[in-house]
Amino acid sequence: MIPLPSSTEVCIVGAGPSGLACALGLAARQIPFVIVDALEQGHNSSRAVLMQASALEALGALHPELSAEIVADGIQSKTLTLIDQQERVVFRLRMTDLERHTKYAFSLLSPQHRVEHRMREYVHRGGNSIHWHKRVSSVKEVAEGAQYELRFESGDVLRARFIVAADGSKSFLRTVAGIPFIDPHTKKAAGPGPNDLSFVVADVLFEEPLPTNVPRDALQIMAGTNGVVLTAPIRDSSPSAGGDRAQNLFRVYFGVPDIPSRSPDAAYLQAILDARGPGSHSALHDVPKIAKVLDSARYRTRMALVDKYVHLAQGGAYILLVGDAAHKHGPAGGQGMNMGICDGCELAQAIDEHRNAALTAGTRHDAVEILEAYSTRRRAVARKVIDMVEDMTQTEKGGAGWGPYFRLTALWFVFKMPFVNSLAAWKISGLGHAKKRRS
């Protein structure tokens, strides 16, 4: 095990997508950093499953081979289809409309832990290590120099000028910086409430024969009276994969009105499929049957956004927020992991520009403005994405009555217009939020 050094320029706390993206960006610019995580190793649980063109472009700008390997691990969903409970197509979003803007004209179906694995490989290839089982216990500004001192439960002590808070939605570092999560609409503290979104995520193997109304090559969303049912095929990367296992591995998302057990079992998941999944209201198709649950988890989330991504200490040290530490929302549109990766890549560029400005301009003010600009820009992007996700969530929730019926009918009508389809694909891809990057 490589020991933790006593000092560095940048300490990244959190080795998830946003922290790893920042690490890759810093490594590409030869900026010294240390990356730590409280876990004993990378997670393998059911989390995000969608990568959009914006994140693939951001990583590709640093390492073209990395994006290529991530794409090879996944399934290119060239359409995103929303159907109602009678299995009528409400709209079929054509991600191929993006072909003139990007070579990633699809949504990539690949589990988050697999994406993280590829990103970790490239961090290691750059000669950098991830220090696992390093939970931060305290942070304080040191009297001499523009630095923070981080203490870990392991007893290690590390000093750094920049601390990147990539430690998730319950960020300890966000609390240290005194930056609260707020509801972007009410401006009040974002705490548990009746509008929280509850959902279940699971990796399952479906039995053969798989009903033909469950696509093997694209994401499908079913909006019903009691919530969304999403099916996303994923590749099985295990060496023993073959036959039915390779064909019928799916990530499923279910909107649920309550919070079930920590790891919902096959009976619980099958009951949802039987009640409101593909085939549940059709005389033409059967409901897919779960042969095995590989992993499952339940989540509860709400909209939340920080007022700023940057905290500047009196002595000139920084705490900088990325990913879920700065924003949170529901899973609609698969935006979370992509936002975090783009945050991390853009922050690495901002840190580099800050260092150069401090050397060339000779004034602290010019350098500070660069990180403030990062904060302003990424917060504005997050606000737009949160609004988009909220609109999508209202549609996916479904429900009984005239309101949901008219909402789906209106979507069916407007998506008949080609430019609407192209505009929606553009927004979901995140390409409109991209910033020109320097390698």
C-alpha cells in the first residue's frame, strides 16, 4: 500500500465519477494531486446506467482511448422511447439526430461502476494511486501558507491548497465550507419532504423467452398510473458470460410510493412488473419474468442545489464542489453521472487557469475570478438540468386522471415535429452546456 503523502497541491476527496474526472484532468495538466476515498474499494452497486455525449466528449478530450473503451463496454441506445401503460408510443427520441454535432450520437447504457473502473485504470496509468479507506475526520485552515489540513480516521494528516469535494450528496466537506443545500425553487433548506422521489434500482436477469416488447438494444420507459418502469439492457462483462446471461441482463428503475427494504428481492420487483410493467396491460405480450436479482437498492432524493461551488478561506485555500456534493435531482434523463464528470473536467481546467493567472497576473483577484467563474457557470448549468429533470419526472410519474392523460397526449403531438425531437436530444445529451477545454 502506497502511504499518503504529507502535502500536495490538490486533494480530491471522493473517487466516484466526478472525483476521477477531476483527477484525470489534473494529471493531463501535470498538476500534483492526491485522491482519497472513504470506501475500501470502488463500489459495485446499482446506480447510474446512462452516459450522454457530453460526458464522453469531456473524457475523450483528455483520453480518446478512454471514451472508446467505455463505449465498447456498453450498449449504444440510439433511441429513448416513452410508452404508456397500453404500450402505445408517446415519443421515440432519436439520439441519432446529434450525428452532425458528435460521434457519440447515442445514450450509452453502461453501469456506473464499470465506467468508474475504466476511469480508475487511466488514473493508475498516469502513475497516480487512489488511497482507499481514508475517511476525512476534520478539516482546518493552517496558520502558515494558503493550505488546509485534513485529518483522517486512519490517523494520516495531509495539507493541500485546493480540496475538491467529490464526496457525494451527504458531503462532509460541503458542511465544513458552510455551504447548505437549498431547494432551487423555494430557496429554503432542502430537507426531507412529501415531494421526495422514491425509486428502486436493480440489476436482474430475465428468463427466456424475453417478450419482444422489452428491447434488447435501447432504453424504454413506461409511464403508468403508479409510476415509471424503466428497462435498460446492459452488457455482462464477466468472463463466464454467455448465452441467456449475456442477452438478458437488465438494469431496471421503478418509481415507488414508499421506501421498501434496503435490497428489494425478486418477489417485490416482480410484483411491480406484473402490476405496471411491459405486458401488464397487454393481451399481445407477456410480462418479463425475473430469473435472478444480481443487485438491488432503494433511493430517496429531492431537488437540491448549492448557492456556490467555491469556498475561499481567509488565507487563500479553497474547498471546491463537484458532482453530487453540489447538486442533486431525480434519475430522469440520466444526468447525474454526466453532470459530475463534466464538473470534474471543467474544475481541473479552472484550477490550471487559476495557477497560471496567479503566476502571470501577479494578483490574487484575477486568479480568484477564474474559480468564481467556474462556480457561476456550473451552477447555471445545474439549474437548467434540474428544471429539465423535474419536467421529465412529472411525465414519468404518470398518475390517474385527466392531467397525466393530457400531458402524454401533448407530448405525443409535439414530438411529431422533427425539430422538437432534435431539440430534446440536444438537451438530454448535455452538449449545449459544453465549454471549450484546453488539454
